[in-house]
Amino acid sequence: MTIDHSEGLDIAIRPERVARVLLLLVLALATLGCGANLIIYQVAPSPEHKLARLMERFDLGHEPSIPALYSSLSLAVSAGLLAVIAITHRRCRSRFVSYWTVLSLIFLALAIDESVMIHEMVDNVLHDWLQTSGIFHFAWVIPAMLFVFILSLCYLRFFWSLNRRTLRLFIYAGTVFVGGAVGMEMVAALIIPNLGVESIAHTISQTIEETCEMLGVVIFIYALLDYIRREIGPLRIRCLVERRLAAPTRVPDINDVSASARIATHHANQSNG
């Protein structure tokens, strides 16, 4: 039995196409999430109503929800791409392999956090401990800003080692993502105590916040795919289809036939004797 690997599916990963698809998904999720939030607080009789409960699965601010699932998956994809780059740099014995590896672990942690809401639980503890208010009503933004600042300082040499195109894309992605996650969270901290989570102002700020986070990740994924294409080579997904072929029928060799005939004749003579 032999196996023929000649047939299969070969998919070329094009950064521009991936970014366009993800951008459309983000816009669709943002529109759906904004509409769901309006239904929860402006249309449904109460946030506990069955309609409101259903809309929570599409709301940008509720977890678990479809937008949260998308965000978690996109962050996990970023972690995977960073791991691919780290592995490639390790094979080349690059001195920056540890930077790529740490980034991959950070994005994996962000993906997990998006699913299990770690930073929300940390926020409750910090808020009670520090008694924060105003723009720091959501106290988790304080360690988040400190972490981003320290990470940026530690990564200065790494950033300057990147080609200018990748560096610009990283800066765009980081600015949009952090601006949404931290900046708009601080805006929400001023809105919620005064107007409440059910206000139109909070719906708008929440939509901007979550959309910026998702857009930042889209830019980052595009930056990583573009980096891989330029620095490593085209990224392809190849699925081989195994086609099993029947073993070929063996054609008897004439020498084998003659030998068999001689053996048969010899046995016949012995029987007659």
C-alpha cells in the first residue's frame, strides 16, 4: 500500500485580506453590540427582562458574549503569530528571541483575561483597597498604565531593531488598543457615577472603548503578518490529502515460472517412481 501526497489544499495568508475580513467583523460586532446595549437599557422593560438577557450575549460590555469571544480569539491569534516569530528567531539564534517570546505570553494572558475577566476581579479588590474615584474609579487602570510604561522602557532597544514599517504599525496598534482599553475606561469612570450604566453617554463610550480595543488588535495582527511576509517569508497553510493507492499486481517472472515447473515435474517423477 502506497500513499500519494500530491493532492492537498494550499492557502496563502495575505495580510491585507486578513485585515479586511477582521475589520468587517469588528464593525459588525460594534454595530451589533451598540444596538444590543440600547435594547437592554432603552427598549427592554428592565435589564432583568428576558429580552435584555438575550441581548447581553451580543452586548460589548457583557461577558461572556460573542464580542468577548471574538476579542479573546483575536488576542490568541496574536499570541500564536508572536510564537511563530519567536520560534523562527530562536532557530536563527537572534538576540531578540526573548522579546518575541515574552510578547507572545503577554497576549496569551490577555486572551485568557478576556475570557475569565481577571482584571475586573482585580479592579474590585483595588477599588476597595485604594478607595479610588474620579477617572480612577476603575482602579485596574493604575497598574495597567504602570505596566505599559515599564514594558515600553524595557522594549526600547527591541522597538528600534524593527524595520520602520513594522515599528509604525506597532505604535498605531498600541495607541489604539491602550487608548480604548485604558483611556476610554477612564472616561467611563466619569460617566457611570453621574449618569449610570444605562445612559446613552455610557453606551457611546463603551462602544468606542471596545471598538478601539478590537481595531488595535486587527492592526497588530496585520503588522505581525506583514512582518512575517517581509522578514521570514510568505505564511501558508498547507493541508495534505492522503490518497491510498492499491499495491500493483506483481507480474510473475518467467524464471520463477520455469523454476515452479521444474519443481512440479520433479515431484511427479518421484511419485511415479
